[in-house]
Amino acid sequence: MADQQAFADVTNIMTGYFDGLHHADTRRLAQVFHPDARYVNMIEGDYMNKSLDEYFAMVDKRTPPASRGEVRDDRILSIQFGGTRMAFVRASMAMMDREYLDFLTLSRDRHGWRIMSKVFTYVAKTREA
């Protein structure tokens, strides 16, 4: 079972994750991802399984949602701990005309908590009338 500090630490990692994505800032994202992390897109016809360097190269090419005036819409749906060194976060966000569902595994080592894998899917964002 995780303690309050572990919950706060994982929540802080998620804040950095959401900030980094909203600003398309790989320097921020590098602070929350483990260097060996994997990026996996599970959309049929758009499947990707990339290293962190490959993923960051994609993020660096994006126009940041923040610079387009997109309103942040992200949230942690759940956090589960598997002992003191492993966590699973289910998160959602809307950006770039898509609604994303992320499954993130985190590990804790001497450097603290870091995202070890990002497996996600998305659907086109519905337009409000």
C-alpha cells in the first residue's frame, strides 16, 4: 500500500506530464519520463511503438496546444500502487482535436518516480455546438 507521499509524488509527476504535453516541451517531459520509457499508440492503422528519443522527436515537431490557445482539459482518473516501486495511472486529456486515454506505468528508483511506459488510444474530439 502506498503512503501519502508516494501519492503526492505520482500526482506531481502527472502535473509535469500534462504541462509538458500542453506546451509540447520535451525538457519538461524528460523530467517525468524514465530514459528507457516506451511510447505505444494502440490505434488500429496508426500503431506505434517508439523509444523516448523517437517520441520526443515527434513532440518537438508539434505546435504546442498552449500556443494555439487550447484550454487544458486533463485529469487523473485513477492511481494504483503495486508496492513501493510501481504505480499505474489512468489519465485522460483532450488536445489537438482528439480525446486521449492514457495508461501509464511508473517506476520508482534512486531518481524518484518516472513514467516507464505510455500506452494510449484516442478518438476524434466531438465538437460542441
